[in-house]
Amino acid sequence: MTTQPAQPNLPLLHNRYRIFSRLGDNRLAQVFRASDERLGRPVLVHILRPDLQENEALRRRFTEEAQGLAKRAHPALLDVFDQGDVAGRPYMVTEEVDGRPLRAALPLALPDALRMLRQIVGAVAITITTQTPTPPIASGAILVTPDNRPILAEPWWLSQQELRDELAYYRAPERVRGEPPSERSTVYALGLLGYEMMLGQRPWGDQSPQAAQQKHVSDEVPPLYNEMVSFMPSLAAALQLAAARDPFQRTLDVQSLARDLAAVDAAAEAPTKPLVRPMPAIRDTMREARRTITQRRRPTEDLPPPSSAPSAQAAAPVMQQPRPVMPPPQPPPQQLSRDDLRKEVRREVRREARRRGCLSFIRRRVVGLILLVVLAGGCYWGFTFGRDWFESGAAKTWACGWLPEFACAYLPGDAKPQPINYVVLVENTNVCSAPSISAPILESLPKDTRVTAPDPNDVHAADGNTWIRIETTYNNRRLDGWVALSLLQEEGSP
């Protein structure tokens, strides 16, 4: 497109960009056809829509998308020339593109379709790698320039409702079920787009968006090789894998799909080679070798006699070829008698029995050694546990629970003291860290607080009081300290 001459009555943005006409709106911006007065080239100006000016999240997304487009370069993505702000609305300036939607350009020749699909997949891979928003993937939302260059951009030639209907034809089954978007759902959309580019029609024909979504959930994509005129098995397999209904059976990511399509393209452009002459069969080779050896070993008597002409005999005597040296014949293998065969079998049986006996002996010894180690460990553990049980008094405490008192008195050792529960009698009773008034106070307990003395014999006399060690839980805190015995009363006593 040639640059239009400057007209004074047309708006001029920042004394540089002459606005000619408004092309339409996309999801974020208003798009205008303009001219760069400084460089003399046509451009597109994308300005944030007025109704989104107060939405801080969308303003940030528009700015980040402009910065991301400026950082990435790809033939299928718009080149960003400038970015700025006018009247509180951010804008960006991109290259000027013109053309028609991809859907209107179908059907395509197979080489052109494969080339354009590779460009689209590569552009989507770049957007994912740079973590910038991916443009809509749909045949009606992708622009094709007059030189057959696909352009992925936010479509300004579609209304919002038309764009939603377009995307419904490429929505992955898990997205229809309400799951969040993922890279595999993007792979599914690219697989369906490739299917449409190869055949010139969508997998299930021209249905309503709602019916197409139900087809995504209920049916697998029809096999591509049933419809392709120019059949390429590798291409059909790559697109079928990308458009699998189960996301876990689908191509892993967009980069993997790009590699699959590159392999298909490389295989299609590879030069043909002449077939290698197959090697002769082994039996034919052996037959030829046997025939050659037989001819070499044929005795000279079998040769036809020489000419009987006297002149020939006188001129040159017949040369007899020497016989080839043959290896001495090998004696035939000695035949074993029945008795010798019986003896050999017996020896083999005894040898096998000894081998199995050794393996069984080793196996039994290993198992016995393991059992011995386990038994020794169990004995050591039992002895240690029993010793600790008797020394701690737990054994006598357990026996005294079911023996009479007179019999319990004759048992060795001391019974483990039973803990006693007490109740605090005085408000704000101090729990000290040691049996002394001057010791640090751990907590002040209110009246009627229940405490436990784990060892009633663990008492100390200090500062004119008898102190006893107690344990309790107060305010979700475990306390272990000392309290004056006079401030406690045994639980259950009057």
C-alpha cells in the first residue's frame, strides 16, 4: 500500500502519525490505518479502547503485549515500531498489513498449507517462550497477506461475538469441560487448524459453535488420511496426534509440534536415491561357491583328450594339471555301545546331582545364618528391654497390680510410683522453674487448675515450704515446674 498524502484536516498523532481511517476494534484496542509522516511508510495504530481506560489490569496487559511484540520477531507476527500514550490511553504502532482471513483463502495447495502452518506454529511457540499473550487461533482470526504470509494478531475485522464463535470451533475438550487453559489445549487448536488447512474444511463440517463443542467432547477427530488428496502419512500422523481428544495422548507442547512439522517438511523435500541392489540369497551364494570348488577338484581324467593331430603333438606336449592336495579323510565318529552310553548318562546325572546339592547346601546355610542373626538380635533386644523394665520399677508396678500386697512386698526392686492429680487451692499460684521462691516463675495458675505430680516422692524442702514437681497444660502450653505443696489439694479428697 502506498502512503497517502498528508491532509491538514486529518488528525496527527504526536506530530508524526497521520490517522486516515478506523479499521475496527479488537478485544483491547481500536485499530486505525495511518501513515508515518517522518519515515513515509504506512502503519497501523492500536489505541486502547476508551471503555477499558480505567481497567488497570487490561491497561497493563496492553502495554506488556506491546513490549512483548517489540522483543520478538517472526514473519507471522506484527512488527512493532513505536509505543506511547495519548490522553491517558496507551497505544502502539505496528507494520501495516492487508489481506483476507485464512478461511477465505482455503483450500490451499499442500506445500503452501504446510509452509503456512509451520509459520503459524512457530509464531505461537515464540509467544509461549516469551510469555506474551498468544493471538487467537482460528481460521477466521488469522490474516493472509497477498504474498501468502499468515499474520497472527488480535483480529479487528471480527466483532466480539464473531470471535467467540470462531474460537468455539477450536476449543479443546478439557476447556469445554471447564478446565483451565494449558499449552496442550493450544496444541489441540493448532491441530484442528492444520486439519482445516489441509482439507479446506473443518473436521465435522459447518456446524453451530455449540454443536462443534459437543463434538470435541464426544468424538475423536476423523482420520485425516481418509480425506487428503495428496496423502502424506507423516503429516497425517502429526496432526492426528496434535488433535487427540485425550490431552495426555496429545503432542506434549507447541515446540514438539513444530519439530514434527519440520521433520515432515524435510522428508518431503529430501531427494530421491536409487535403490541399493539387494544382496543375493545366502543359499544362492553357497550354491555358486560349491559349484566352483567342484570344478576345481575335478580330476584331469575327466577332461576331454587333446587333439590327435601329429603336428599338435609334436609342437606342444599336453600339460597335465597336478591333482589338488586333499586333506586326509577324517575318521568317522566312534559309535558308543549301549553300556558306554549308560555309564556316560550315569556320570552326567551324578554331576548334576552334585551341582544341585551344592546349591541347596549354600541356600540352607545362608537361610540358617540369617535366622541366627535375627535370633541373636531378638535376644539382645529382649534382654535390654527386660533389664530396663525391672530397673525402672515398671515390672514390680505391673505385678503388684494383680498380686496381693503381702506377695508384692517380697518382689525385688521398687515399684514405679503412680502419678497423683492435684487441684490448685489459691488463685494465681506460681509455678517456678526450681524449688525456691527466688526461682523464675514459669506461669501463674488460677484456682481449681488440675495438675499432675508424675512422681509424688519427688519433693524438696526449701524456704520453709515443701515443693513438689508438677506437670500441666495451660493456655496450650506444656508446663513442667515446681509448686508449693501447701497450695495444692489431692484430687478427690474432701
